[in-house]
Amino acid sequence: MSGLTKSQTDFLSSQGLSEKMTFDAKGLKKADYKAQMKPNGKIIAYNVTPCREKGHTLRTRNGHCAQCNTASIGFQKRSEKVGFTYIAGTKNGEIIKIGFTEIGVDLREISLNRTKYGEFDDWKILFAVNCVNALEVENLTKAMLKEKSTSILYQHDGKKQKTDELFKCSYSQAKEILIKVSKQNKYNSTTTINKIGTNYEFKNKLKGK
């Protein structure tokens, strides 16, 4: 017995979630069940404090009512995607890119150069980790590098697009932060590629480095 009611299991089913993605949070505070759910890939907590609006007792691990705001489930599911968080560099642009891909690092590298991402076609993927939270790892890594973010308008599919994944920092700094994010959040990740990036130690470094 999971402790879930039929109406709750019906709701989970309607959202494309299985009981394996739930966590019994009885007697736990939000910070406690969040810490236990994240490394185990759990999305929904049950046996939690009822929400004020309708008394629902299913919450995302961030503490939001899953039934009142189903959009929060979609966000959580996207962040749980299995894939690769990678670091790429362009010598011509002297810029580092943090990205996420589900197709594999080799195919992504080909795609970056074929489409001339950011107007550059010499991208090399230097480092990548494979984990179930790859998209969230990407977002947290970019957040920690935000003071060095830069945007470029480039042509893609006949339209001008603006990049949001480029940073004026060195490869070693980006790698250090990506590894730190993975370890701090206890993600079950494995290094899938780790190239020597000595020619990608660009000068625009973070403060204090």
C-alpha cells in the first residue's frame, strides 16, 4: 500500500506520472522531503500539509500544490529529463557555452557547427555529464555564471535569434562550477566526456579568480 488515495492515483495518471515518482513525506518539513526527493528522482510528495485553497495533499518537491497548479508538474518533469549537460567552447569567439542535449554530445557538436550557433562554426564540446536532472543542472550552472553571460544575435532558420547560453569565462571556471552544481545537489551523474581544454582558457574571468 502506497498511502495514496484513488483520486490521487487517478490525478497522477492524468498527468503522466507513476506512483514510483512519488514520495511519502509524512511528518517531514518541506526542506527535509525536498532534500530526499531530488537525488532519487521523485517529483510528487504526498501526506503533506493540505493546501489552503482546496485542501489537496499532493505537492511538488518545491512545496507547490500539484493539483491546484499542474503547470508546476510540467516544469518539474522537464527539469528531470535524462540527458547531457555540456560545456562547449569556440576559439574564434573566445566564448564558452553551457547547454543541454538529449541526442548525445557528438551529434550536438555537429549541430552547433552546422547551424553556426552564435555565428561560430568551430564549437568543440569539452566536458559533459550524463544524469537524470541534466536540464536542471544546466539551469543552475548558468545561474551561477550569470554575471559573465553574453548574448549574440545570429541567423537561424532564416530568422534572427538571440543566444542565452553563452558566457565570457574560461573553460576551467565553467567546468569547476558544473562539477560543483552536480555534487552539491547529489545528482547521480557520470562524466561522459572530458577533453583537455587548455586552448579554451579565455581571459574574461569571474571576479576573484
